[in-house]
Amino acid sequence: MGPPKPKRRWWRRGLPPGVSFAGPPRPATGVEFLTDTTWLDDAGRRHVDQQIFDAVFAMIRAARRCVLVDMFLYNDFQGSMPERTRLLSGELTEVLLARRRAVPDIRIVVITDPINIVYGSVVSGQFERLRAAGIPVVITDLTRLPDGNIPYSFLWRLIAKPFGVGPGKALRNPFDARGRVSLRSYLYGLNFKANHRKLVVADDGDGWAGLVSSANPHDASSAHHNVAIRFRGAAVADLLETENAVLRFSGAQPVDQDVDTDTATSPVTVAVVTERAIKNAALDLIDTAGPGERLDLATFYLSDRAVIRALKRAHVRGAALRVLLDPSKDAFGYEKNGIPNQPVAAELQRAGIPVRWVHTHGEQCHVKMLIRTDGSGQGALLIGSANLTRRNLDDFNLETNLLLRAAPAEPCLADACRHFERLWNNEPGRLFSVGYEHYRDESLLKKWKYRWMEASGMSTF
């Protein structure tokens, strides 16, 4: 499925075992499509409707044996304009601690990214509380992943890495307006790599459930648009297998649990795909679409050249495409420059592919989903943590997505399609999106700046 993995080069670090996982399609039950949505009413007031972390907390509260949480952003950092919608990081910490008190023998493991301690420069009070309660917090060892920002990372390993990381006050904290960090930690962060996954695995006493999402327990992100899938079935075991790989290469003890692998038939199948396997799945969905088929894409970042070329080919073949993008203008109180989405939108628009923008007001359209439907009763949904960028799709970040296949009438896929229609078309009294012209920017300078940033790895997207 899709193109092969890139050949191993002398300058490219090999992948740890268990990364770039492509699981088989497995029957799934109890499949739910979940959303977090923000909109403006006719008076210009912002409203927020959320489901995802309420579902996460319900899973944790129902667990008796084990909970595994892997979340990229898990902190209370705030930008220049604090977001007060929900203090999600504190909510998650309290729910985990309450479950530990209620079921003392339960195994709870938290995996996260070193961005939450600013690469060793700050102490997370929430992580310390979890550890004090006997809940290990595993900071992913990003040095085991390939270098996406190759020229910089070569110099960093040679000059800065030997000095390690640690606290300091040399520079402003780039993620929180309230603090300062060390130069060594800042230099570590410029490698631009991450454990970008967002998922939960938990038992409910009788069986096991998994949830894969685009949402973070991050206070400053709490008003973002996001999507998730919660499901039961044998693919939960695949999800746990991919997480055990991260625990192993980060020097932590894997979760030893017999996850129910019930093979009961179901009209819905779920396959776990991570890292490069997500790109292969996306290209397969796009490259096999033709007349009579529809591709609906909603994503936070779209910049990968192979994916963009595939979208244009699908349009030429006669597939009906719609692309819904974040305008790349807001980042926690700071104004962004529109890269990469504005130059990419211009390219797609010139090719005849309809583009709309989610009309954000401080929050972001943090959705990552690709829906394919046809007239013969077949449908697919690719959903999860991965943006459609080189960094997210070419084995530089850790990412987890689900590839769901079902008839379009199945509730989980029908709900995803309805959600896209809602965002695309708006509703009376609810403004979600605006036309291409609203954030149009066809600057050649931005186009070539985006192309250079994408190709070189000298970017955060």
C-alpha cells in the first residue's frame, strides 16, 4: 500500500523497533466519532462544544486493571493571551489521581513529550504529583528518532548535546509567557522532533477500549477544533503494541496486559497506522479515488508534496474533492504568517480544488481527518494525530492514526461526514468556515519560503 519506505542513508538514523507500524484491518465494535467544535453566533460571540476529553475521563474512571495515556502536549503553559475554556491538563491529572486512589492496584502509565518540561529546563508540578502517587510519567527519548532538521541536528549533536540539558533563565520560555528557560534546552528543541501521539488505552473491567485523537490535554489548546475515534476490538492490542515500543526505546517497562483480541465480525474495521504508514494509507485512499467518489480533507497543516500532488491527480481523474484548512494565523495569542496552508491553498485553488478555511478566533482548526466515500456503499476515514506534512509523515515524529472502513451509513462514518458538512456549509446562527477569498494570499515569497521550510526541515510544521 503506497510507496515504500525511504532507503536507509548514511546520514539518516534508523528507526527504533516497532515504529512505522501498519496494522491489519480488524473488526471493531462500539465505534464512536467524537468532536470538539468552536463557532461564532450571529452576534459574534464564541461558543465551544466538546466531547473528546469527557470520553477520555469516562474511560479512565471505568478502568479496573490498566490505563495508558500518550499525549503530546500535557501542560498548563499559556501564550500571550491565556485561553480559559478548560484547564484540561489539571482535569486529566485529577482524574488519573482519583482513579489511583479508587483502585490502588491499577496500572497507570503516562507517556509524553519533553516539550512539556521544555526539554529538561522546567519541572512539571503535575508530573511530579503523578509520580508521587506511583504513576510513572515516561518522557519519550526523541534522540532515538531520525533527524528531520538534518543540518542543524548534525551541529547540535557535535557541539551542544555533550553539555546536556537543565534549568536556566537565559531565554524566554517559547511556550509560556510566564517563565524562562536555559539555552541548552532551547537548542535541544530546535531539532524539531516530537512524540506527537494523542491516545488512550484502558480496560473497562470486561474488555478494552482505545481512543485516538487530534486533541491534547493542554490548557492553551482547550478551545481548538478536534476529532477522535473511540472503539473496542482487537485493534486495541495493536495500539498497545505500538505504545510498548515507545516505552522500550525510552528505557521504561512495557505494559504487560492480555488485551482482549475478540475476532467477532463487525461491519466496521479499524487498522492502527503510525508514522510513515499513515502517509501510505493517505496516498492509497487518494490515489485510488476516481469518478463517482468523494474525498473530504480537514487538517491543521497540509504541506507534504506527495500528498498535494496526489490530491491534484485525484481531481484530474474526476474525484470530487473538498479541502478545509486552518488559516495558519493563530498560535496561542501570537500571529502566524499563513505558512504553510495559505500558499498550499493557493496551489490547490489554481488546480480547481475547492478550498475553505475554518474561521478561527484565537483557537486553531486542529482537526486531522480524510474521508473517502463512493456510490457503491464503501467508505473510509483516516483520523488521528498526524498533520499531512513531511515531519509528521516521514518517520521524523511519532504519530498514531486509525484507518476506519465502513459503509457510509454506519453511524461512526455518517457522523464524520455530517461533521465535515457542518463545518463546510455552516448552520443558522453558527459560523464555522469562510470561503477561500477570506484568507487568500498568493504571495510568491510565501510559496517559496514554505517549499524551502518543508524540504529542509527548518520548520515547526
